[in-house]
Amino acid sequence: MSLTLDIIAAVLMIAGAFFFSVGTLGLVRFPEVRSRLHALTKADNLGLGLILSGAALWLADWAVAALMLLCWLFALAGASVSAHVIAGLEADHAERREPVHHTGEHPVVGNTGEDDAAATPGADGRP
């Protein structure tokens, strides 16, 4: 195999790994379910496609390339169907739950009537 094809295959696989990393970062950093789904379905599928195309180019076999293309198409279909189902479930339950922020704590809305000392854990003698 020529050096040029090796370099192109390596660039494709490195670019795919970059998109996988960006998709994972989006999963961790984005605040809501739909944004997280967008990051995962778009970036991860592009990353998978780039990695598989780089591997197919590096292996230089049409049968393996066709098998990798088939795997990528199944991954695209699976990701879009699962993202649609998760987004639909999130939309159905969005009105019935309180918003939760990144810290996992429920936001305090308005005055609860408790002073700061009583709201502090351990202030009343209980853990």
C-alpha cells in the first residue's frame, strides 16, 4: 500500500476519533436531553463513518469495505430510531417533572419560609 493511502486512512481515523470525542463531550456538557441526543447521533455517527472508511481504505479490500458500510448504515438506523424514541419519551414527561440542573439539585423557587440555618443540613441535629 502506498504512503499516501496510509496517510489518508490515518487522517480519516484520527478525524473519526475527534468526532467521537466531541460527541462524548456534548453528552456530558449539554444541559437537556435533546441537545445531548443531537450531539450523540450526529457526531458519533460521523465519527464512526470516518473511522470505518479509514479502516476500509487501510485494509484495501472491497468485501471488508462493503461490510463496514453495512455496519455503518445499521448504526445510523439504530441511532436515529433510538434518538426518536428517547426524545418522544422526554417530550411526554417534560411537563410532569421539575427541572434539574447540572449539579443534580432541585432549584429553589421563591421563599420557602425556612431560614438559612434551618435549611442547612445538620443545623437541627440530624444529618
